[in-house]
Amino acid sequence: MRRTIDKAIVNTAMHFATGRPLVYLNNPKAGCGTIKASLWNWLDQMAQARTYAGVPHDRDAAPFVKDVFACDKFDTAALKSAVFFSVVRNPYVRILSAYLNKIVRNNSIWQDFAKRFAFPETFAGKDLSFRDFLVIVTSEPDELLDVHFRPQYLNLLWPVCRPHFVGRIETISEVFEFLSQYGVSKNIHLRNTTAAREKIMDYYSDETIDLVRNKYADDFRIFGYSPDIGETAEFSSGERGESDCAALTHWLVDGQYPYDHVDEKTKRFNRFALLDDVPEKLQIVSEGYDGDDNWQRLSAYSDFALQAGEQSLAREIKEKVTGLRSQHIALLRDTKMFAN
């Protein structure tokens, strides 16, 4: 498991309204449209308003806090005692659903995906095989993947936050039993359904099973899903342990970054970002870049080294970034499209 977190990941995940007792951690392709529609209607009812217009993913229009770190703009008193919850899904089914919905259908997520991985404009998502899609996803660090393809533990902000309730799409009735305790009624939103479970055997081979089993090993383990593809409806309690979101709420409310919950590479980059002293920052860059595979962090290191006059160091890091960003190409079955 990659122990990493940043403000962008947290802001993407957290859905709550100031003063309300529930915080939803958004986990796409696991019933998120229905959950957000239900919460939005609940918030409208309490505010005696009618703002929900049938598009649950419209974050700009939604009554959820836009920037969870802007604590001066909302009431934080209830946040430390709020109930954090989310919904998860069998990793085999979830990633196939994401592929069918976000890649094959050529929507805006595909456009971003194609740009990131340098596909030519003439190449359509439906032409990317499930196998090659998984190879690409496997080549990218968890935290840099789009939320639809990212492992679920990171969408749930694990281990900085261990939600109080984690439901399963396979037993969605239990999720709404939980929500009903807070007065939230079910509002079904099924616009992006793919019937992925029924298509499992049409897409999976021994190779693709191994790719998913390895990439999402933490999801299988933490959330108790069987790695046997013949048991997609089977699950156990997993390794979730006790619920605890204190590290996250202390970061949000008190500004205490959760250093104890992240890996050394993430700690190093956070310290780098907070420092003003140029020699200290250069020391972090020169000592830390070699073992890091997060090309976004490395790009920031390279840019700083260049600004500090360390052209050789900047060039060396930039070469590493180029290699990391293009490593997927050699793994694909058809590489002719990338030829210059």
C-alpha cells in the first residue's frame, strides 16, 4: 500500500455540508452517483431548498464544501465528531466497469487518459483493449491515477482516515439502512451502469486477472474481497481495523499534516514544499529524487533545481520523469501508434 496523501486527493474525496453529521468519501464506480444524489436531496430537504437538478457529480452546483482546507469559510465544530462513510466494490468488477464506462465510451475521462498516456488524437478508447488498459493503469503510481481507476483504499483516504462505516455495493441495502439513521432516503442514479459483473468472463484472462490482483491487492485485503475471480460476490470483514479519522480531521482543522501516516517520500516532499531555504530544499531534492517514482513530485523537484541554477541535477531528474511517463509504451501489444 502506498502511504501517501495530498490536499487534492482529500478535496476530491470529501463530500460534506457544514454542520451536518455525515462525511461521504467519494469512491467512483461503487454507487457514488446514487450516494451523492441521496445526500444532495437530504441536504435540500433540511435547507428547504430545491437545488438538485439530476446531476449528482456537479461539484460546483452541489451543496458540499468546495475546499475542505478553507476552514475559515465553514463551521468546523462538527467535523471532528462527524461520521465518515463510503462504499466499496469488488476490484475485478469495479475496474472493468470503469473501463467500459470511461474508456470504451470515449467520454471526457478517456480524453484526459489519452492525453496523459500520449495516444494520438485519432485513437479511440474503444480501440484500447482491456489488457492494454490494465497494463497502463498498473504502470502508474496509485495517487496519480484518475479516481475511477485509482485503488479504493486511496479514495477512502486510507490509512489517514479509517471510515466509521464502509458499505458494499454488493449489499447496497445495508448502506441505505445506515443512511436512514440520519434521515437520508435512497435516490437512485444509474446513468453510468455497465452490467460489468455479467461481463466478467468476456474480458478476463489469466493475465488480466493477475494484473488486477496485483494492482489492487490492498483493496482485496483491506475490504475482504476474494482474489478468486469466481467469487466476485464473496467477501469477509477484511483488515479494516478500528475506525479512526482523527489524523485527517486534525490536518483539516488544526493544520497538523499526518506525517505518521505517510511514507518517507511523501514526508520529504511535504517538507520540501513548506521550506523557504534554498540549500535545504536542494538537499531534499538531491537526496530524495532517486528513490521516488511519482513523476509529479519529481517534476516539481526538477523545476526547482533548474530555478536554483542546478542544471545538471534538473536535467537528470527530468530524464527520469520522461522515462516514468512513457514506461507503459513498451508494455503494450501494439506500439506502432506511438512511432514518430
